[in-house]
Amino acid sequence: MTFTFVSNYINHHQQPLCDVLYEKLGDGFSFVATMPMEQERVDMGWDTALSELPYVKKLYEDPACEQLIYDSDVVLIGWSEREDIAQKRLNSGKVTLRVSERLYREGTYKAVSPRGLIAKYKEHIRYRKDPVFMLCAGAYAAADFNMIHAYPDKLLKWGYFPPFIEYDHNEIDKRLETAKTKQIIWVGRFIPLKHPEFIVRLAERLKEEGEDFHIHMVGDGELFEAIKSEVREKVPDEVTLHGSLAADEVRALMSECHMHISTSNHLEGWGAVINEGMNSGCIEIACEQMGAVPYLIKDNENGLIYPTDVYESMEQVVLRVFRNWHGYTHLGSRGYKTIRDEWNADIAADRLLGLTKALLGEGEFTLPESGPLSPAPILRSN
């Protein structure tokens, strides 16, 4: 089998899946990057050296990649910025999968725009009867595609699969149960949709409550200087601003913390930090509007969900945990097991190859009941 994954550029969230596919298919697997990595991502610590991995090919340097995309037995098309190439492949009738976050995160008004519908017809709707599946990278993507009647019965759960790090789940339990100063971590760009200001307010409230805690904030962005000023003025001893860190440094810091909070709103298509926080054995607290949350977290079973991107909604959940700490410490190891047992690159790659082989007539594949490639329910964010 020749399998080609087409996307804008490879990053540390995609690499684990690609590594497994390369391990299983050898030179039959290629990742075609359609553009160089943006400087903003480089400044955030994203590794440009990933573009030198043996299976990575660069369309922007080698036009022959276009023929590879057309000739491959299977092609998975992500965020390529090259819809012309995607359409050529889709019109070939060969096995093609698409992966997408939600279409209408800023509002469904575009779904009734004649101009927008024409574009979506060309990109998606006209393939509704073809053997093209949509891998929904986020819990609310399926509702958007369902709204325009695209990919009926072919909307499947998908997501991002950051590197999985193995821990002893008993050690995770011990780390949380014996915690004195509760270490909280928040990771993300300092931009409005991610609400870094919520974390400063939370630090103020926990300080007022007399709780024993420390908060680590990792990242940079347009709001960084404003947040830095607030921290210096209000909670200088309670919050550490780490700035941008490399991916492995973030994971190392997470593994020393007890709670990970994700505060993004509905504009967050997925939110791979949730995978990472759960893998690290942190008690995961996240806003339901983030694309990853309904797929990864079962409230009060392997993490905690708050319903809307309103500060008080998040604060209420955090205070509940602090006031009954030992009633929630088990969520750390349960979150870890969710990533270990289902939401990781090895399982995703095995299922992906099972599906594609079946589509090529090389066997049978039954969709799983949960996890990657299970049927995506039609969910709408608040």
C-alpha cells in the first residue's frame, strides 16, 4: 500500500501518527508538506527539523509530489491550502480520506450563504455518495458537515495524537494523593480565545481562599505583556510565567503538576494540550466548547468539564476540587488510561490502516464503538 498524508507542514502533534504509519508501511508512507512552517509557530518552539524526517516530502520544493498524491493507493488530506490538488485527487475516484476541524466555529451563518454553499459543494457535498470519509478532528465538526448534508454515515471521530509518554498509573495516584502545594499548569498562546486572563483571576481567588497552590503558565502571544503586568501586581508569588517552551519541556513540567486547566472557547477546534495533560496524569479541567473535550473527557469519570467559556463556570469546578481534593485524585490516572488505552497514535494508525485496507478490498473493518474512527455523533457547542 502507498499511503500519503497531505497537510500544510508536519508538527509534533502529527509526528507520532506519521511515525507509526512509516514504521508499518516503510517507504510506502509519505507526508507531503505544502508550505513551510509559519514563523509564529517557530517562535512558539515548534521544531522545524521535523521537516527533515525521512518520510517528509515538500511540495513547495518538489513539484513531483503532486503526482505522488494522485498515484497513491490512499491519500489523507488535511489542512493543505491546496484545494486544487485535493480536488484532483478526489475526482480520481481513488480511496481518499479528509480530516477537518469544524467548518463554522465562528457561526453557522456561512452555512446558508449561497456563495459559501457553492464552495462547500465543490469541496465536500458532491462527494457524499463516493467512498470518501471525513475524519472529524473535534467533536463539533460532524454537526457542521451534517448541516450541509456532506459525508452521510461517513463522519468518524478523529483528532490529534501528541507523543504518548508511559507512566506508572500507581505513581500518578501517589503524586496526586500526597500533593501538598497543588501545582496547576496552563499551556497555550496568550490570545483572547484561550482566556489566559481566567488563570490570573483564579490565582487571586485561590489566594483569597487561603489555598496552598502554585500556577505555571506556559506560552506567549499578544496578551502576554498584559498578563505579565497583572501577575506582577496581584499574584507575583503564586504564578510563574515560563514563556514559550519546547514541547518536551512542556511535557516534563506537566508531569510534575497535579491539575491541568484548559480555558479555550468554541474557537478551539481541538486542543492537543488536553491529550498532553491527561497523558501526564493531571486532573484535567476543560471547557466543553473545545473540540477535544467531548471525545476525550467523560465528566467526573476521567476529568472534569465546565459548560461555557465564562470564568465563574471554570472557577466553580476548580474550587470544588480544592475543597474535596481526595475525592478527585483518581481522575489523574483515569485520564492517563484514556490516552494509553485508546486515544494515541498507535491505536489510531492501526484503525486507519484497517479502514483503508477494507476500502481497497483487502479485508474487512468494523468501526469501533468508541475512540478514533468510531462514528462521530452530531453535537453542537453551547
